Amino acid sequence: MTPGSARQPSTAWVLAVTLAIQSLASAATIAPAVVGPVATRELGLPSGAVGFYMALVYLAAMFTSVVGGTLVNRLGAVRCSQAALLSCGLGMGLLCSGNVALAVVGALVIGAGYGPITPSSSYLLMRSTPPHRMSLVFSIKQTGVPLGGVLAALVSPQIEHGLGWRAALVACAIACLACALVAQTVRANLDAQRDPATAPWRWLDLARPVRLVWRTPALRIMAVCSLLFSFIQLAVTAYLVTYLNLSLGWTLIAAGVILSLSQAAGVAGRILWGVVADRWAPPRKVLGGLALTMAASCIATALLQPATPWMVVAAISVLYGASAIGWNGVFLAEVARRAPAGQAGAATGGTLLFTYFGVLAGQPLFSYVASAGGGPGGPAYALAYGLLAIPALACAAWLLRARG
């Protein structure tokens, strides 16, 4: 099929498709963390195993995000996304086995599916979005991540309460498979420009996007800050429920509601910061301000006590979510904007390798600090959250000094 033989869908339709795919893939990665306190107790694992699950997910995502551009060119962005959703569903099935070895494989399979989602959607949106709306459109698309978190945080505890944690994961897997089937209805148009003759992927291709990012100063700043931001973001996504449940004595359902509030704030924040970056302030200054907000939120989270009123906990979680979850859309639009001509996909994949490495390296570190001195019921989780203010302040200083 020639590039011009299919009608180009509107920006709104492309955005709707990519938003749905992003939401379900995000829910697939977060749902196991939400039911983690129950699953780890049943399987005889330490609560910190949730962090290692997230690290395994992002270890696999690091590599598949970098090769996402090649996969998109060969398969098409929608077909690549369908394969990713199928991978997420399969991985959740492996987690349900209850076997630790299979659960490790399942986490890697989920990560392999999660990695290509963002490069695929960035490719589609770059083709259909006017330049003056890029920050807003990319931010709306990236609300799929916290929207998926809201779904996982609200629905998974309810299903777990009635049917068990395995049923919660199976329900999420079924939703991923259903979304993959629905995406087939738009594939013919959106994948019209795929090129099956694209050169096959080689191991050398892993290095090229990373070299591109590191040799471009503006992209290098964004990549390093995204590494630290992702650590801070996944600390709330992966550990907030466990912190409230084990350290502060909240029920799993109540803690899930608080997590859903932080995710919902991330949805609102991504749209709001996209508008601000498009209309009123340079994107890197917006990101610098968000870094300062992250630092304040981390310190406030560390100071929570069992007697802290729930409204205060909710307010802190909303502030945390709006900043630590709300930064991604502005970040991705800025990467696409500052990438060399024709290399937005490669630049996105290269910076995402840094982003996902932040989760890979940061989550075990957070788990180690949280598990030290007093165990999960002691003050160590609070210490871990407090220490996150240090990288947040470093990013704020770097971004606010940057020109442009």
C-alpha cells in the first residue's frame, strides 16, 4: 500500500487510539504492584519484592523501547502496539502462576510489551499533530499512564477483595486483549506507511539512539532528568499502597483510593502542564518547577504518621501525583521538538532508555532503604521517601539554569 492510498485519521482519533492503548499497558504494569501486599504475603515473599517486580518490568522495557522505532517501521505502529498488549496479557498470566521463576519471566514479558508503546504513539502523533499543539497533545496522550494507574488502583483491590489477587490480574489481562482486538479496526489507515522491507534490527541499533541523545546537549539534559524523575514517579506508583498499608495501618482498599487520587492528579497535571508549556512558559522551566514540587511532596510524604488525617494524606498525594506523574507529556514533546529533523522516534527511544534505567536502578535502591532498620513496619519507608528530595532538587537546579 502506498503512503497516500489511505485516508489520514484526525489528530483527535489518533489521540484516542493511543490513549486507550497507553492506559491498558500502564494498568498492566501497575496492577501487580497494587495487589502486591496481598500477593507477596500469600507467596511468602518480602514486601520489597514489589520493587524488584517493577525493576524487572523496566529492565525489559529499556531494550524494547530503544528498538521500538525499528519495530514500528517494519510492523506499523498499531500492529506494534497490539503485539505489546498481547505481551502484557501473557506476562500477567505468568504472574498468576504463583511460581517465583515464572513470575520473574512474567515481569520481563510485561516490560517487553510496555517498552514499544511510547515510541509507537509518538510516531503516530508526530505525523498528525500541529507543532503549536505538541505539548498539549503529547500530555493528553501521556495521561494514559496515570489513567491506567487509576483503573488499577480502584478496580484491582475490589476484585482482589471478592475473588483474590489472581482474578484481579486476569481481569486486567483480558482488558489488554480486548483493546488489542479493538485496535485492529483502525490498523489499515494508521499503519499505511509501514515498510516491511526495513533493515532487520541489529544489536548495534541499541547504541545509535543513545549516542544521538548523549551528543545533543538539550537531549542529554532531558535524558538525565528523566532518569531521576522516573525513580521518583515509580516510588509513588509502586510503593504508596505498601507504605500506607504496612507502615501507617491503612486498609488495602483505602490505600488504593489514595493511590488513585495521586494518579488522577497526574492525569490533570499532564494536561495542565502541557497547556502551560505551550502558552506561557518554556518547557524546561516548567519541568524545573515540577522538580521543586516533587521535592516538597517527597518530604511531606516522609512526614506522614498513622494519625495524620486522611484529607491531609490525600492532599499530599495529589500534589505528589500532579508533579511526579505529570511531567511526562511536556518531557516527550520537548524531546520530539529538540530532536534532529526526522529523528524524533530515535530520540524518544534513546531518552526512554535513560527513563527506564532510572526505574531499574532506583527501585531496588528504594527497596533496600525501605527494608533497612526496622523493616516494613518501621520508619524506613519514610526515610526512603525523604531521600528522594535530593535528586528532585538536583534536577530543579539543572533545568532552571538551562537556557531556552
